[in-house]
Amino acid sequence: MSLTILLRCLDYDETRQFYESALGFVVTNSSEGTLTVELNGGRLIFTCSDLWEGTPRLSGTLYFTVANVDVYFSTVRDRVSVAWPVQSTLYGSREFGVKDCNGYFLAFHEQA
């Protein structure tokens, strides 16, 4: 089963620039004025529409699996707001986190 998450953004151009240039995602315009960002099979869809009647909230972290977290971190660390640096966790993951241009937390990890 695959999962796609729909999130609100405030500015398509800023979101496109962040995901494309800073993180290296593939970014495409998608249906009904949405923006789709993809990396290694992980997909997010952004809309500027206020579907949630107010400020949307996300109280979690969105995880993306990458082949080599240390290499990926070295390519993006100077272009993003790092929430936490690369670390090995007690639950067996090697990961780092960033805060995107919309305030969402993203984590990138490699499977042990």
C-alpha cells in the first residue's frame, strides 16, 4: 500500500523551490492546482486552498527513506533549516530532520 499526504502550503513557488532546489525532489504541477513532490517513492501533495477552514496543523514528522542518509545530508544541510543532525537512534534508524518552508518537519532515514 502506498500513502500520499495532502498538505497546505502558503506559496506554490516557494514550496516548489524548496523541494526541488534544496531537497532534490521531483516536483510537478498536479490536478486541480496542486503541487506534487516526490523522492524515492515518497509523495506529498500541496494545495494553497484552505480546505481545513483555518490553519492546518500537523503534530508529527514525515519520514522519507533514502539510500545513504549521510551522503544525502551532506548535499542538503547548507540549503535547509536542520531540525536535528544525522544521528543513530535507539530504535535502529540513522536519520536527520529538517523544517520545510511551510513549517512541516521532515525526517530522512536509512533502514538498518
